[in-house]
Amino acid sequence: MSAMSAMTVYLPEIADVTEFVNIMTQFPFEAQLHVGSYAVDAKSIMGIFTLDCDQPVQLEAQTTDEAELARLKEALGRFGTAPVH
């Protein structure tokens, strides 16, 4: 049984979405992005483009593997910081 680990990510630019999906596809577990009650596959560029990414997005990774979660958080490091405008 898998558990979920959540973190807030910021994807304000199209290039950010592309890089984010490229990172996410390197991981074997399922993950979703949530804005309010709306959720999409975190590995789907088209799905992510349907979200309002001008605000923080909640990433939920479905895994209990602590090593994988640590690797994911490191890989997504810059996406966890709010952009400066």
C-alpha cells in the first residue's frame, strides 16, 4: 500500500512545466497536482496546462519509499520556492 507525501510547487512558466514533467517521469510512483479540488496527473504536460499555475500547486506523490521521496524533493528543489516578481 502506498502513502502520499505532499509538497507545494510553483510552475509559473511553460519551461518550468516541461522541466517539472521531465523530472517527474523519472520516478516510478504515481503523483498528482492539485489546485483546489481539481487534480491532474503530475506527469502530464497537457494536464498541468489545464491548471491555474499562477498560484502554488500541491504535489502529492504516492509512495512510502523515503529514499525516493528524498530524491524527488532534491530534484524538485527550485520548484518549491515561490518565484520573485
